[in-house]
Amino acid sequence: MSEYHPTKISKVKRAHERGHYDHETVHAVLDSSPFCHVAYVIDGQPYTTPTLKWRVGSTLFWHGSSASKMLRNQKSGARVCLTVTHFDGYVMARSPFHHSANYRSAMAFGTAHSIDDQAEKEAALHVMMEQLFAGRWDDVRSNTDQELKATTVLCMEIEEAAAKIRTGGPIDDEEDYDLGCWAGVIPIVATFGTPIDDDRLASGIEYPDYLKGLPGTSL
Amino acid sequence: MSEYHPTKISKVKRAHERGHYDHETVHAVLDSSPFCHVAYVIDGQPYTTPTLKWRVGSTLFWHGSSASKMLRNQKSGARVCLTVTHFDGYVMARSPFHHSANYRSAMAFGTAHSIDDQAEKEAALHVMMEQLFAGRWDDVRSNTDQELKATTVLCMEIEEAAAKIRTGGPIDDEEDYDLGCWAGVIPIVATFGTPIDDDRLASGIEYPDYLKGLPGTSL
């Protein structure tokens, strides 16, 4: 089984039994949401910024305006950490101490750089849209050269990565199971709501089949 | 109106019209989810770690095991960035370039330190539980001294902060409104699922009224 080699940076120390390094588990958590937080450092100050991401093999991609402070600061070899997290529920125990949360989280570490070749950039954006909304790319107009120039696409090879996952109910101290309080899990579930037509949508245009059953409903 | 003073660090540059600095807006976004990502730096490597947070005035708190690498590295004055994010929907435009996301995000910057006095620590944990699950603290057993020692609570004064918010439908180029593709917003909604009783819950214990109608359903 292929896996990321746990290092001083990526090794899960606290609750280490929740740590996973195999590609299958790490990639599954990374892929389970289109959104992430990216950490980076400017002049010693850490930042963590939410953004959309996508993955091909062991390469992660994110993008935005070429005017973005985050992207301008990352594009020439910045060290970054990209984290995808799902909070899946509150774990309600019989003591404050054993309250917890169920979650799936993956942290990936690497060095960011920009994709400067316009054809490669467009290919990466195409992959993003096909992964998110298969069929959308062909339904909308193409990018102009100017739009491509105004878009920065960053990528990083995953050098190290780990997933940390907690599932299941509370683990109480043995003597607490006789207490009279309720205990269990309150799940948190993310879903898609009913699509909202644009105010200027021409009459007769319906919500397309290719946007039904989108992946990534669990955010 | 009280507000955080925008600086080189916190000022929203890209899409600056989406930036907010007033306490009311920033605190509302910070409070709208119990979860956040905290960024910090160890040996030049940035990390962003998901955790639970709470707020009293302009002080943010987070906590965990005293064995946590993150907390041990932050507790003595580390610079941190704490970000709360909601992805509220996909914004589907008529060109790839104008696709976007609706979101609410707040970034807060400051210096972390630990609360070492045991009584202050317990008071902070009490506030957390009352904000999340009012009534729970009195329904479960108390913390032991050993449990309090095994818990690290960190806090930071918010030195700088900004919220960034996008709402509404796509903004397309004028000439694209005649294209025949669907455009609009696909909302993303987080809700609580049906509570799951612990496997070892004694018979006759029901889900308590004080846990019904929890705040923070929008994650």
C-alpha cells in the first residue's frame, strides 16, 4: 500500500491511533470537499485562507485572481500547508473532559508554485471544473486570453501528508456510565439546497441534468 | 461603530468591497460556527489545524490536550491567525472566469498564550460549554484536577481582524447574458442530523430539551 512517510512535520502525535498516512485514506479525505484552508507565512505572520482546491495524483491545485495577496506571496516557492476538514458531529460524553468531535481532516505539506504556461493553466482549470461540475465547461463560453492572464493557478506536490479521523460515540470513564445524563453523537450534515435561478436567467432555461447529483455534498 | 483598524496584514485587497472591519460583522462571522482553522509556524513551516473555538468580547479561546503539538507550540506567545469560514454556495456564471463561491469568512490575528491558573481555565471551559450547549455543564459530572491539568486552554486578544463576505448571484459580462446556459446559485447548507444514542446509554434516558435548537447550525 502506497503511503506518505510520516515525519516530524506530519506525524500525528496526540491521539496517534487516529492518524493515517496511506494514499487511499489521505486522498479520500482531501477529495471529500472542494474547499480547504491554506496556511502560509508573510514576514513571520501566519495566515490561513479558505479557498477551493482540486487534486490530480499527488499534486494539489488552487487558484484565484492574479491580484490576490495570498497567491502572489505563495507562487514563487512558498512553504504551505493545505488542510481539508469535515466536522461530522458533536460527541457528547458524561464528563466535560470526554466531550469531543467527530471529524475527518487531512493536512498536506509542500512548496507552492504557479503554472505560468497558458495552455497548462487552462488544462488545470478544465480539470477543476470537470471534477466539480462535469459537463459545465462545454456549456459555458470559453476563457479569453485576458481572463487566463488574470487568473493565477498554483500547485504543489504533496511532500508529506496525514489524515486524522475520529468516528463513533463517546469513550467515558468506566465509573461514569452509571450517570443519568444523555450521551451520544449529534451529527452535522452538509447538503445542497434548492438551486436559485439567476435574476436575469432567460425564460425556458432549466437547471441542467449534469448539475444534478453533484459530488462533495458532505462538506 | 467600533471596528478593527485595517492594516497591511488584515486589509482585504482583492474584491475589497467584500471586506468588513466593524466589530458587529466580524464577531458575527466568528461566532457563526464553533469551528475554525488556526495557522501557526514551527521552524518556518506553516500549519493550519482545525479546532473548536469560542469568543468573549475581543478574546478568542481554543483548547485541547496538553500533549497537543499545536498547543505546546502556541502557548508561549506564538503569532497565530484564526479563521472561521462558511462556504454558502456555488455561484454558477455563464463563463468559467465568473464562477465563484458565496462565503462568509473572518480572519483574526494575534498572539496566543495559555491560561495557567486552574480556576480561570475552568471558568473558560465553562463558558465554552455554556455557549455551545447551555445546560450541559450542570448535567454531567465536574472536571477533576487531573483532567484540568491535562487540558490546555489558549487565548488571544484580537489585534487585527477582517471579515470577507460574498452573497448573491453571478455577475456576468453584459454580452454573456444572452448565452443559453443555466446560471444561478447552488446553496450549501449545514444542519444537525438526528442524535444517535450512545450504545451504552441506560434505558429511560431521553435526549434532553436543553440540547434541542442548538445554535451554530450553519457551519
